[in-house]
Amino acid sequence: GQQLNQSPQSMFIQEGEDVSMNCTSSSIFNTWLWYKQDPGEGPVLLIALYKAGELTSNGRLTAQFGITRKDSFLNISASIPSDVGIYFCAGRSRIRGSNYKLTFGKGTLLTVNP
Amino acid sequence: GAVVSQHPSWVICKSGTSVKIECRSLDFQATTMFWYRQFPKQSLMLMATSNEGSKATYEQGVEKDKFLINHASLTLSTLTVTSAHPEDSSFYICSAREFDGRPPYFGPGTRLTVT
């Protein structure tokens, strides 16, 4: 089946630093999504990308849909303590009858030191 | 934004009993709902996809007789873990899709502990 390679697995940074994480796949995706999950809660959608090459921002977050449609990155600028959590990438491939089935990366655990 | 709720938020049950988890879309009609399982420090694994009024589609390796899914209305889907065992202890998360083209919204999850 489809697999997403997400890196890094974890990051420990100082408040104010910028952060970058990415996902790569051996398969093409039509949609890339980035979620954040806090402990004991469900994922919350941060950014959705629908077209190859698309660059989208949401406040301090910026994400891009790779030209090859096999990768995506997420950048967080000027990190703050509340950015702590697990960030997941997810891809959707338009398989007939797939019902918007998502494939998730393994996640990036972000720790921000105040 | 759209809100998805789950009930209960956590449950402890004894081995051999059954547990039902509800997933509701509070302010939209969900034509499709998804059930995921997440073990500690791991990613979300899709268990099954359910469309309102039809049988759920289970992912490979997920026992449909053990994890019963019902999607009787456009706002409610239930997951019943039958004859639960300690290895079924996990974080169960549902998501609901409003209409095609938009990403699904996730519920807050249900922590199941089987003793």
C-alpha cells in the first residue's frame, strides 16, 4: 500500500526558531494535508493543498505541494510554546471509490523550549 | 468550522465485554465517516469507512465481526468493539466528511482501556 515518509521524527527547538518538516511518497497524491495533534485529542487540520506547486500560508505556518505531487513540506516561523505537539502529513489519492481515504505519515513530535 | 464529537471520551471495560463508541457531526451532515485507531506514539491507522445507510468497508486486517460499525443517519456513526481484549486498548478517532472535495473533520478521540 501507499506509504508516507515523514521527517524528522522529532525536533527540539528554542522559542523563536523556525521549523521545517517534510513528507515524501513513492506514489502521487492529489491532496496534501497537514494536521496537528495535541496529547489525548484528535488531529486538527492546519493547511490543505490541492494543486502541484501550491504554496499556502496560515498565520505562521506555510506549506507547499511538491511539483512532482510526491512530496510536501510544512514550515513554522517564529515558534512559540503552544506549537508543541505532533504534526502529521496526510495524502489523498483519487482512487475510484476511495471515499477520501487518507494515508498518514508517522508524525513529527515538536518540542519548543521557552 | 464543522464540529465532530465523540462519546465517551474515555472508557474502561473488562475483558470479554463490548463497548460502543459514538461519533456525531454536530453542525453538518456527514455522508462518510471514518474510524481510526492510534496506538501510543504511532500514527493513525484507518480501520474502516462507513457511508450512511450502507455497510462499512473495512481495511485489510481489521476484523469486521469484532469492530461493528453502524452509520444509521447522516450525523451519527457508532463503533462497537465486541468481546474486547487488552490488546484492543487504544485511542479510537473518528472523522466525518461533509461533501466531496473538502477534507474530513476529526473528532476528539476515545481512549479505550480493556482490563
